[in-house]
Amino acid sequence: MTTTSVRPLTRPTRPTRPARPARRPAGRPGTRSSSRLSQVNGIDWVLMGAVLALTVLGALLVWSATSNREDLTGGDSSAYLGKQVMNVAIGLVLMVTVMATDHRRVRILTPLVYLASVVGLVLVLTMGSTINGSRSWLMVGGMSIQPSEFAKLAVVVGMALVVAERADARWRTRVGTVDVVAMLGVAAVPATLIMLQPDLGTMLVLSATVFGVLAASGARRRWLVLLAGGGVAAAVAAVAGGALKAYQVDRFLAFTNPDLDPRGAGYNVEQARIAVGNGGLFGQGLFDGSQTRSGFVPEQHTDFVFTVAGEELGLVGAGLLIGLLVVVLWRALSIAAHTDDVFGRIAAAGIACWFGFQAFQNIGMCVGIMPVTGVPLPFVSYGGSSMFAGMLAVGLLQNIHLRAISAPAARMTPTPGVLVRS
């Protein structure tokens, strides 16, 4: 009996094509719209709101300080208001540009930013304009630019880059002697050029910023004590040795004793204190300050703009302005504390030191607790360079914040090019 093989009754199946991936609906992760949405959601809106509020308040104060000054406006009472609004608009464009730039590119561009700052400071000494005894301004396209304002940001990011190249991304190490010397070298070149102008106010702000960056980077206490002592000794030597100009010495003497020359070197301090004292609790009203309308306070739309707030908005309005500045400082420190990227951490801490000390110095000289040095109030005083540099710094803060909340996985791995030490 023969056996025959029986074929299966089922038909052979054809190979199936791989299923097409389902289309992602708009707004889901992985789409361009999602990336844009995540950037919008990742913005520090508290920081943004505080900065915008300061710019609006500052524009109103500048308008009040200049609307009755025909010697400044040429009869157009809103001339300086329009200029300040333009400064804010350009600053916002710069801020958004930095905020939207890839964080790796920001770090790559840092040496170029530092080099451009140094070149600007050199050009000031060779072809700059002298105003109030200091050669600090360059005329670029009909606009007066002060490179020393941008040097503050350049020094911060330059020092941050030095630390980032020597530390690991999880912040497990303390900077050593070589690191501190390198950071001081980064700061020394712009500082020397600024002192040659001479711009004592910017030099004080820069010194405080450098000290803060060193402290935030983890420099040993002996370095901080040495630098603080050296700074005090250098200041005493500068005054005693005649390194400061006569008007700078007079300002310091007027600070220690405003009644010594109330119509000369002490005039600014005395008139500023009168204006702030006139405000009382609620102020005399915007555009109604007696000192402001009479033009008794020199440079009231720039260095002494806080006196307008004190006189016309009173303690309440001036307190609101200070509160907004504190919010900016708080957000900068918070961003520094919540990022594991070394470059971002040091840069954010440096910006906080810069804004904090400059605001303290400006307000302090308006109320008589700090000498007159001619530094602007961040986001409030009239001026393009200060506004542009401040907005660039805020854009960097937002960039660091976006990086911190959008790439948690990236924070757990060392940054390329960073030396990892256990």
C-alpha cells in the first residue's frame, strides 16, 4: 500500500507590508509646532513680566523727567519717551534672538563676544567721545554706544566658559588655583581698559560681579578674602596716590560730607535727597514733582531716574520699583540654582550679581548711602547701551531656563568638551 502526502488546505500567505506610521496630530511631541509650544511654555514669565514692567515704568519716569526740559527735548516733550521706547523695542529683539539661539551655539560664540567687547573698549580709547570727564562712548550710525556696558556681560560669560571647560556637568568639583587665575585673567583685560577711560562706576559694578562669579563657581574662601582685601587696598592706594581724577575725589568727599560743598560736588547728592524726601508715602503725582519739573536734579533721566520715582510716586511707587528689581534678581538666582549646566549656572549667577549690585549702587547714590559714580538703573534709566546689554542678559537667562526644563536627560550626561573629574 502506497502512501501519498497530503498538502495543507490553507493557502500560503503573502508577505505583509509594514504598517504606515500614524500621522501625529498637530501639537504632539516631535512636531515643529510642539517645539515652538514648548519654548513658549518654558519661558520664565515671572522674569519676563518683571522686566517688561520695569521698562514701562522706566519709560514713564524718563518722560516725566524730560517733558519739561526744553534744553533737552528742543520743544518736543515726548522726544525722550519715543527714543526710550525704541531702545526697549531693540532690546526685546536682542533678547528674543538670544533666547531662541541653541545653547551650544551660545557657548561657542562666547569667545567672539568677549573679543568684540575688548575691541570696542580699545576703540573707545582711540576714537571715543568724552562726556563728563570719561571717554566711554562711540558714535555708531548716529547712535551713542557705551562698550563698557556690554563688557559686563562679556566678562560674565567669559568667566563662565573658563569654569565650564574645567568642571563636569553635574557640578561635582571645586575650582582650583589655575581656574581662579584664568578667570581673573579674563576679567583683567576689560577692567584695565575701563579704568583707562576712566569709568569708576562701571569698574565698581564689574568688580562686584567678578567677586560674585568667583563665589558662585566654588572658589576657596582664601581667594575671596584675598580679592576683597586687595580691592580695598587698591581703592585706598588709588585715592591716596592720585590715580583718580579731581572730580572723582570730589564726589567721594561729597558722599562723606554733602554739606562740604552743597553747590559744587555735593549738589547732585543734596538735590537727589531732597527729591526723594519730597515724595512722602504716595508721591506728588506723575509729572507733578517740584524738583523734577524745575530740573534741579542733574542727569535725572539717566543716573538719577530713581529720584523721579521717589518724588512723584512716593514710598509706595519707589518700593514697587525696588520690588520688581528684587523679582528679577530672585529669578536669576533661581535659574542658576535649578540648572545642572555649569556654563549656565555660572552665567546666571554672574548676571544676578551684576544686576543686583548695579541697582544697589544706583539707588544708593540717589538716597545718599553710596557715592555718585554714574551707573544706570537696569531697565529703567534712559539709554540704549544699558538697555541692550540688560536685555541680552535676560535673553541668556531665558535660554538657560529653557535648556534646564527641556532637556532633563541631557543634564545627566557630561557636556562635550567638559573635563570630568570624580
